[in-house]
Amino acid sequence: MIKFLLNLIMFLIMIAIGVVAFKNMQGKKKEVVHEEIVMEAKLVDVIRIKKRPFSASVTAYGNVQPTVVFQGKSEVSGKVTYVHPRLKRGANIAAGTVVVRINPVDYKLSLDKNRSDLAASKSQLEQLMQERASTRSSLKLAKANLRLGLQELQRIRTIFNRRLIARSTLDAEEQKVLQLRQKVSDTQGKLNTYTSRIKNAKAKIKRSLQQVEGGKTTLGRTQVKIPFDARISVANLDKGEIINAGSVLFEAINTDAVEINAELSIKQMQRLLSAAQGKSTPLKAANSNQHLKNLALKAQVKLVGGNDQAVWTGRVVRFSESVDPTRHTTAVTVVVDHPDQNTITTGRPPLLKGMYVAVELSAPAYYAIIIPRKAIHSGRAFIVNQEQKLEIRTLEIQSRQGNVAIIRKGLNVGEQLIVNDLVPVIKGMPLKALIKQQDTK
């Protein structure tokens, strides 16, 4: 028992010594000092964001076509008696020039016959009018005779009633009155027939007039004229040929304007229309005259593979309302007026049918935030904020053109945009900005 107590006392003494030693060590331990690590500011190239004038432009390609193609067709049959010496492929002929004549003899004879029929119809109508006037006079006279006859009959009947004359005298007078009544009736009936006869004669005159006018028109069709200043593109006709109505004699194209149906991708078209109005524009709406005027698109036409100085100014007249299902493109039609002008002074060739050209379309300039495309990283941009720290912005891009992008939302004027590669990208990291000159080409 005494041994157990001694062991317990020794154990408690050892515990007490350990506690005292631990407290002494705690009192002598130095406090740990935490040293703050400061990240070094990274040098970055920046540009100051500004609104700059910008004009969206796209380039499309197509072939030159005439705006008007005229097929000279024969409207009558017959033998060709005249062919203009310049009616050959490539020749220019002025408007109103007679280029083909067809033998008119048969058509002149037909016109003369129609004129004779018209004269006969007019003579017939004149005769009927005279006869009607004569019949009216006869009717007037017959009615007067009837009145006199009735008066005489009344006088004879009065005398007969006094038994002063024989019955045969009264009967004779009554017979005369009956004859006068018949005369009035026959004359009135004859007069009534003139209404329909005159209508028929007038109808014949009208028909004859139409035949005469038709004969004149047909006779005029024996001469074929050029309706506008034109260049002949097809001509296969010789003097002496027998042709049928409807035969194509030649083909002419106008020289005062040409058009190009330039093919554009849907993205190009929408970017152009969007830039012109600041928002998306349906193609159907863009085709209205007023909307085309409001778009104010400019067009320049250049010959592909030709002289760089050969440039023509065009005008946009319409957009295609359909899409090519194979190439997924649509078309814009550009017209160049007077493409043959100044060919000598400028040294450029005339724009001819079939030439392959490039059409550069540009929208009116407007002010927008424009940044280099290299400054965009997966739809985001890196900004040096006022604390000279990195700020990441999500962008809404209106369009891209060449090496630049037009920003609708996400950036503000005056901010500093990082234009070089930044590694690593840590939001809030310190930066040191080096301002560069912005290139918006």
C-alpha cells in the first residue's frame, strides 16, 4: 500500500514538472510575422477607346448585262427588200433608224380596198340620210292630204244626208280617204325602217374605219425601226429572204446603261444593310424605292484583272428576294449609267455584255466604337480600369470587317483596351498601360 502511494506521488510530481516546463516554453516562443507578397504590375499595350467614322463595305462579283434587250421580230410575212448596212453584230445604231423593210405591195393593196369599202359605206349612209329626209317630207305631205280628204269626206257626207247627191259619190270619196290613210301608213312604215338601216350603215363605216386603221398599222409594220440608241448583238438577216410573222430578225441592247447582278453571301448582305440603318433590315423592305433611297448605298465597279484605273460609279436599284440554295448567296443589282462615256480620256474600256467585274458596295459613314479584332478573346475584351487593374468585359459585336470589329455594347468611350496577348488572365491583376496608336484599317 505504501509502495502504491509512493508511485502515485512520483507520477503527480512528474506531471507538475511537465506543465511548468511547457508554460516556460510558451512564454519564450517568438510571434510568427506574416510577410505580404505584392504581385508585380504587368506591362500591356492599350488603345484609348473612341468613336470613329466607319463605313461598312463588301465586295461582290458578277457579269455585266444590258438593262434592256430588244428582239426585233417581224410582225408581217413577206420578202425582205431592205437591210440597213450597219445591221451587223457590234454596230451602234441611233434610235428611230429603219433597219429592215418588207415588201409592202400586198399590204398597200389591202389598205386601198379597205379605203374603198369605207368610201362606199359613207356614200351609202349619205344616201340613206337623203332618203329619210325625202320620206319625212312625203309623210308630211301625205298627212296633209289625209286631213284635206277627211274634210272633203265630211262635206260630202253632209250633202248626202240632205239627199242632194247620190250614194256613189259618197262611196267614191270614202275610197279616196282610205287610199290617203294607206299612203300615210306606208310612208310612216318606210320612214321607220331608216333607223335600223342607218345604224347598219354606221356600223359598216365603223368596221371599215377599223379595217383602214388596221391596214395602216400593218403597212407600217413592213418597216422595222430601232426603238432606242442600241448596239446590235445578234443579226442574221439578208436582203431577199422570205420571212414569216414572228421571226426574229435581230437582237439589240441599249447603250445608255448596263447592270450587274452581283452575288453576296447572306452575312455580307445583312452586314451591309445593318450598317446602313444601324439595325437589321429585311430584304423585302430594302427593295422599296424609299428604303433604297434611305440606305444611300454607294457602288463602284471595277474590271477584274484589268486596269486599276478602270472604275465606274454605279447605283443600287434592287436586291434579290431569294437565295441560291446551292451557293447560299443572294444578289444585288447595280446599274452603271452611260458606261461608254470618257473611254478615251480615262483609258478604260467600255463595259460590255459578259465582262466579269467586282462591285464594291459601301454604306454611309457613321460614328461607332471600332476595335482591332485581335483584342477580342472569345467574345470578351480586357480593360485596364481606373485602379490600373484588369477588368474583363463581355461584348455585343455588331459586325466584323477586315481586321476590325464594330462594338454595339460592352465598351465605353475613354476606356483603355488591351490589344496584346495577356498571360495569365486574372481578374483584378495589376497592370501598367502603354498607350498605342489605334489602327482601324
